[in-house]
Amino acid sequence: MSPPLLIRGGRVIDPANGMDARADVLLRDGKVAAVGPDLRADGARVVDATGQWVVPGFIDLHVHLREPGEEGKETVLTGARAAVAGGFTAVVAMPNTRPVNDTTLVTELVLSRARAADLCRVYPAGAITRGLKGEELTDHGDLMAAGCVCITDDGRPIMSASLMRRALQWAQQFDVPVMVHEEDLTLSAGGAMTAGEVGTRLGHLPIPPSAEVAMVARDVVLLEEVGGRLHIAHLSCEGSVRLVREAKRRGLRITAEAAPHHFRLDHAAVEEHGTHAKMNPPLRLPSDVRAVQEALADGTVDAIATDHAPHGPADKLVEFDKAMNGIIGLETALPLTLELVHAGKLSVSRAVELLTAGPARVFGLPGGQLGVGAPADVTLVDPEARWTVDATRFFSRSRNTPFHGRSVQGRVTHTVVGGHIKYRNGEVGGSL
Amino acid sequence: MGNLLSIAGWDRAALEAFFPRADAHLALLGNPSRPTPLAGRWVASLFFEDSTRTRVSFEAAATSLGLHVMNWSAKGSSVSKGETLLDTARNVDAMGPAAIIMRHPSSGAADLVARHVRCAVLNAGDGTHEHPSQALLDCFTLWKRWGGFAGRRVAIVGDVLHSRVARSNTLALRALGAEVVLVAPPTMMPAGVEALGASATHDLDAVLPTVDAVMTLRVQLERQQHAFFPSPREFSRRFCLTEARAARLKAEAVVLHPGPMNRGVEIASAVADGPRSVVMEQVTHGVAVRRALLEMLL
């Protein structure tokens, strides 16, 4: 049994427990043992957190670890390294691997790779439909029993309304959230970026916001009709924000996440960053960015999730319309979130909540808070540290980010998972 | 050595300085003893998409300047073996051309290549983005007529959404001080064209008496499958520049078309071949404009 860990003298921000005060945090046997002033513990290892924030470990509901199948882009190990470097103690791994995580064999493979990596917690997401084809449901109960925490065909929509309705019904038996990538393919077909003046100038054919909004509307209708739990992935535009806000007001079991790129960048980024600003959903208009920011603040959005999507040069150093969608996000999520704090759009505690308790609640995951008995997953942040994002130093195997070279403030200094330091000031390891 | 990727980098002064140079080249076209200042060098003509006018025009311009032209087309090349655009372009670049003249179906393709090769890159049309040499020859044609652009108003009519010609011409005409009105059915009008400095309408008949020139755009008939328009017939009812419509133009107004034409769809034969048409002038001017460009950039 390893010695207790005493994190001393930091500002403990634990929104789930209404705490924001200078305190010590004692971790013992993989749990939070005590939080309070002037804690003592014989034989404890001490981390001096003076001047730092001590917050629950971040939880990312939406990452692509690419294993099995595309290990050249990322593996469970390299993704977990990127995660702890970004302050994440838990990530949810999307099922669009090769093969797809639509059977327990793949679920078990991801879990065994995660155990071997021994860095952060990795929760697999199972597919809603076999092969992500949108035709036949997977065995949701089997996938849940094997360790999946949600089901999703992420990257693809469920185009059949009837199949989506059945998925919401079937999944209810296991109280599993159905996470959806909202995109009406008949509306987005042929498009490469958001409809607007930038796309018009660059000659990239338009994706209208209705491609997302119409599907959110459909699924809210289905949810209301048949019940279940609906989680909207990467909410990106004003119309969707309105629908989710309204559905929540009516008490439907709907949650939503937003990605840092959708609240920090608008379509103008395509001009500067080219394919590194090509996403699905696409970067939207400034009015959409403001709407997502407001949704983060007012609770319409429950969680910040990165949609960490590693791609190599073969997928990005190509014509815009042929490039793959997405960027990596694990190692830049914190400073990008803090930009909203610095701009006065989010309180510190709300920002922390969106990275911790918020996502934990969405999928019912352990952690996300520092109450006694909670998992000993803790992140330390130096809120004053100013640094420049350098993608060449990322722990992720991929480099696809439009944020390379950006000057930011706020940096993860330590990431503690289960009471063990997995990341410390630029170093990742099993026993730091 | 410079690139020609977009009209966006051309301001009014650059355009106004360019037209007399193109005019000087126009005067040399029929002269068999014209100088060949670029002799001994060569350019690669990389067409990933079909073309008649632009390709032949660039080649005629290049050879008349003494350049050798190496022809390449996607059909029968390693593109069919899955070679990427950048690999193709870098390999050609490594053979040492003075320039790559390229047409490609993806918007931004010329810009991508230009950032990864040493030679000059001339964009001969990239997707639905730009076709800068076309805009230069169109504006040169109008400059020859008008001498200047102040107070002039130009309508660009048809499938603006998918038209690189419309984008490049809007930028060039606005830079020159002309007014631009884009006329398209709502399904073929891109968002936010006001940001380009153009106004937008779908009422061609209201626009015609107000303009000094009409540029008709080619309708890509395959777009009908995607319901951008119900039928060529319905499209032409509303947007074809017919004789009756042309009669409502100002007396001196001219009609342009970048080709290839769908006669009877966006332009009636009687107009295309009629007294207002400057289509053949455009084609001739194309060679002069491309000579001027090659001499300037290489």
C-alpha cells in the first residue's frame, strides 16, 4: 500500500460540495480521506500546493483514442498520457475504432489497454448500432455489463428516426445515456464548412446550421415521447442551444456537452488554420460561439468535452474538402476554458464544474468531486502560469491543433489518479 | 517570382497597372517576330479537372513567350494510384519548372500547393473558390471598352454558389470601383455575399436595365440531381439571358460568358453570338492577359 498523499495549502475548488477555500486535501487508499485546514498524516507524502488550485480530476466525456485500428494516430496509452498531461483523470473513449466497439470483445480490449497504461481511468463508449451503420441495434445490455458507460454512434448520426426511437427505448432498461452526433446528412451533404461569409469567400460549400438543429429537434421530440436519457455531443450552434435549454426547462432527461473549439473559435479560424480548423460540427458564426458560451454559464451545457480527435498529416495536409474532421484537445482544454474565466464569461467554480462534476453527473461516473470517500482523483492548476502552446511537445501521438503557438494562462502542474501522481510538471509516469 | 492564387491580393493600383501591360501583350499577339523573353525555361500544366479555354490559353501564352509546356492531366497519372496532391506537386516541382499552372476541383488546392513547392503557382481554377486569370481577362475586356470602372455596374448571373468565376470577378470589380450585383436563384446564392461588397437578388428582370455589363455563368447541369433547380427549363425561364431580356439592357451594355456555354439554358444563342457579346474578345484577351501574368510572375 502506498503512503497517503497530502496536498497542502492550495485553494480547493470543489463545486459539487460548494467548497472554494484554502485547505489541505488528504488522499489515502485511493480515496479522499479528509479536506480541511492544517491536516496531518503520519508518513504522508506532501505536495506543496501554495498558490495553486486543487480541483477534482477533470473528466472528458468525448475522446477518440483510435485503438484498436488507427494506432498511428493515437493509442490508449498515448491518449491517456495526453489526458493526464491535460489534467484529465478520466476519459470516455468513443467507439468508432476499427473494429467498432460494438461487441464486448472490443470493450474488453480497450479496458485491458487502459489497465496496462495505468494512467487515467478510461471508460469505453459502446456503439448504438452494429458497425455504426445505423441499421441494427447493438446489445446495449452486454456492452454496459462489460464496462461501457454510454452508447453512441459518434461521428455519425442515427439518420433513421425510427431506429433512434427504438434505441432510446431499449437503452432505458439499462439507464444508459444515448449520446448523439446530431447531423442530418441530407442537409450537410457536399458541405465543408459553416454557411457564411468566410466559407463564401474561400469557396467552401456550406453546411447549414439546420443540419444540427433539425436533428436535435427530432431527438427532443422522440425523448419526450418515449423517455430515456439523451446526451447531445458537441453542441455547436444557437438553435441547438435554444432547443436544449427549452427541453431542460420542461424537465426532459437531456444533457449536452460543448467542445473548447466551439466556444473559442468561429468560422474565421478556417482562413488562418485551414484543415486544422475543419471540424464536424463545423466552426460556426460568432453569434453561435456566444450562444455556446452562454449555455456553458447558464447550465444548458453540462460539460466541457474535447472531442479529442487525433489525425496525422495524411489526413490533414490535403485539400480542405478531403481533410478529416477534428482536432486534438486534451492538452489545451484547461487554458481554453480559463480564457472564458479571464473574459468574465464564466466563474472559476463554474469552469471547474464543467470539467469535473458536470461530466461526472452526465454519465453517472465516479469522481468529479472531492467529498470524503470520493476517488482520489485530483488535479492541481497553477492559475497564473503563462505559457505558449507547443504541439511538438504534446504527449498525444498527433499534432493536429489550431492552437499551436497560442499564448495562454493557467497550467496543470499535477494530475493525481487514485492517489498516485501520474503527471507532474511536464513528466508523465506510473509512479512520479 | 510570385504566385497567382487569388484576386484577393490585387488592389486597385495593381489592377490598373496590369491592364496596360496586358494591352501591350495583346498588341504583340499577331506579331511573328515578337520577343520570347522566357525562352529556355519551362512550366508544368497540371490539370486535375477538364478544361478547354483556360488550358489552351495558358499554353498558347506560355509557348509564345518561349516557355516549354509540360502537360499533365490527372487521367492516366499516379493520381489514379492514390498519390496525394502534395506528392504530385512536389515531384513535379523537383523537376525544376518555373511554374506550376494548376486547375483542381478542391477549393484552396492551389494555395496548399504554393505553400509546399519552390516554383511559382498559377491558379487556373480551384474548386468553387477562385479563377483569378479569368477575372483579369474579364475585367481587361471591360477596361478596353470603358477605360475605367467608376460608376459602372455589373451583374453576375446564374449559379453563383458554385462559381469561382463569380468570386474572382466580384473581388476584382469591387477593387476597381464598380458595383456588383449577384443574381441567382435562392438555392444558388451563397451566404454573406454582402461581405464581398456585392448586392444580391434573384430578380434578373429588375436588374437588367440598371447594368453596364452582364456576366452569365455556366450552369452545371448535374446540379439538377441535387435539386439546386428543378429543370433547365424552369431555370432558363427565370435566368436565361434571352434576346427579349437583352433588349432591355442599356444600349451600350455588353454580355460576357466565361465558357463553356449551355446555349439556351443560361444564355440564348442569339445573345451569345449577337452584337452585345464580347465572348470571343474575352477568349483572345485571355492569351494576352496570361502572357502578361507569366512575364510578370516568372
